[in-house]
Amino acid sequence: TDPARLARCHEILDMHERRGAEQAVWINDAEPLLATLRSAGLKLGIVTRNSRVASELVLSRLACPIQDVMTRDDAPHKPDPTAIRNLCQRWSVAPSECVMVGDYLFDILAGRGAGCGTVLFAPDEPPEYAHEADHVVTHLRQIEPLLQL
């Protein structure tokens, strides 16, 4: 791999992530779901393949109440389960006590690899890999009963 080409690829990726972060908006029911989870005393974290800079921009823009964020700058990116395991260790909880919620196969594979329960958010038609998740939801508010809140 050519270092100059790799650096240019990272520049392009950073540009797209920054542009996306600047346009970030809440998806339906995400904000009230997070409020419910926080009021239940649950620890909340984000594991993302995005950079720390882009992630912090999104969190700031949305005034998002997430406690911990693991980015590709902090650990190998999903589907590697390291970032989830790191959060569990930071929180002093077993992965089996956690649930990974995501909208893509790599989220589910990372959660399973870490030993967490998994929930696939698939608002449209469930993808062919939906069977990989423990649960599939089409609306975020369907997550609450799964957590027995």
C-alpha cells in the first residue's frame, strides 16, 4: 500500500464523515428511547466505525446524552468485538449483561463476538442477515420491552 494513496483515502473519508456529521439529525424515536434508557439507569455507549472527531461533532450537534464512545481511533472497527469488550470492562459489567443495538451486520457480529445480546434495527424490509440477531425491530421503541423496562 502506497502511504500517499492511503493518506489521501483517509482525507476523503474524513471529509465525508465530517459532512455527514454536520448534517446529522435524530432518527424517529431515538431521542425519547435514550431518555427512557437513561432514566432507567442504564449505561449507554456508542461503538462506531467513524472517527473520534466526526463522532464528537455528531454528539455535540445533537446534544446526545451518550456516556461513552468507542471509535475506530480507539479500537479495531466492527465487526471486531474489542470496542464492546472495552466498554464492558470500563463499566465493570459482563458482556452477557449488555445488548448491542445496530442497523448493520457488523454491529450484530461485533455484539455476538463480544458475548452480548443483539438487536437489529431494520426499519424497512429485514435484510438477509436478520437471522444473525437475537431480535429484530422495525421501530426503536420496540427495544424497551426487550430490555424489560
